[in-house]
Amino acid sequence: MEVTLARPEKRNAFTPTMVNEIAHAFQGVNDDDGIKVVMLKAEGPVFCAGMDLKIFQDVDLDMQNPQIKNKDLSLGEVFARLHKPSIAIVEGNVIAGAFLIIAGCTYVFCSENVQFRLPELNLGIFPFQVMASLLQVMPEKKMLQLCLHTDYFSAREAMEYGLVDGFLEEMDIEDFLAKFNNISSSAIVAGFKAARELPSVASEKRYGFLLKKLYELKSSEEVKNRIV
């Protein structure tokens, strides 16, 4: 399944409605056993410029989607609720709150000329929500250094930070997606849910918690049929 940011005239800056639309799409992904992976793309020269600050300050300016009832959601929270692999295809610059998307995705593949930037300090604010997402891919010290660094940095540097997993010029996306075809959807979902829950489990209880999850999965009809 593909989800495309389609607000290129505003550099795909996300609004409360866009966040809820992504949440709605992800819920559909979670509910459909036939979907193994979701791919995120963006229209226009900028992948995403982060939060549309004017609209978040005055939600009356937001263009509502009549098919979706908006809830007060963080984009990072939306990605944390996705229980399938996600792939960001990044062909334009990644700015500010857009880091919630790339840090929330399982894989990030970008063009080599893409640049990344967290400019919040120059605006007198701090990338608060981004911190939680960045801590999933780097140590606290590196996360804080990145938040203090307000200039653009390269895709190569983003790879060193752990934000990028590969360059589009060096890979075949269709071939990569094909690797998911024969993987069990139930196993994927079980693994992702366990990974989401694991931080809240006391360290001395984690192996027991994961062993329980393994036994639950092994008892499913799909696993029994595969073993036979």
C-alpha cells in the first residue's frame, strides 16, 4: 500500500487533518491481513517541511476531511501505532517535524542529494516531539546534538545518524518489496506489537514476556500449517 503526502504547494507541511488521514490509512493497513508493508512518498520537491505552524495555532484554518473525525494526535504517536513495516521513499528535503516520519518508518531510502534540517531553535522553539522519535534510532547524546544543529546536513550524514538505510540510486525498490511477499502477516503484527510493548516491560521480565508472545504465535493455525 502507498500513502502519499500531497500538499506540494505548502512543501507537504502537515496539518491536524493530514495527521488524522495518515492515522486512518494506517488503521486500514493494520486491519488488512493482505497488506504486508506500507510505503510513504511525497509530491513536489520537498518531502515534508514539518508541521504547518499557522494551522496548528489556528485549527479553523485547517481543511477538514468530511469522511474522518479529527482527533488530537501526534504524528509520532500515529507511527507508533502502525504494526506493519513502513518504507519512506524520500526524494526531497526533510525538515523539522518531518523527522517524525523518517524516524517512525522501519526503512528510509532517499536520493543522495536530499538534505535534512531541524531548524526549530532558529524559531525560538525546540523539536520536542521529534526527540522521542529520534531516541528510537540514536543515543540521547546524539539526539541532543542533532537538535542543536540547525543547519542542513547531507544524506550521508543522515545515514551515519541511523536515519537513512540506503540510497535510491543504489537499489531496486520493487525487488526489495518482493522480499515481503511470503512473510506471515500475523508474525509481522505480533513482532511489531511486542516491540512496541517491550520498553514498558521491566528488564528482568522481558525474556519471559517475549517467550509468552512466541508461544501465543506458535499456537496459531497459520504457524501450525507452515510447520507441517
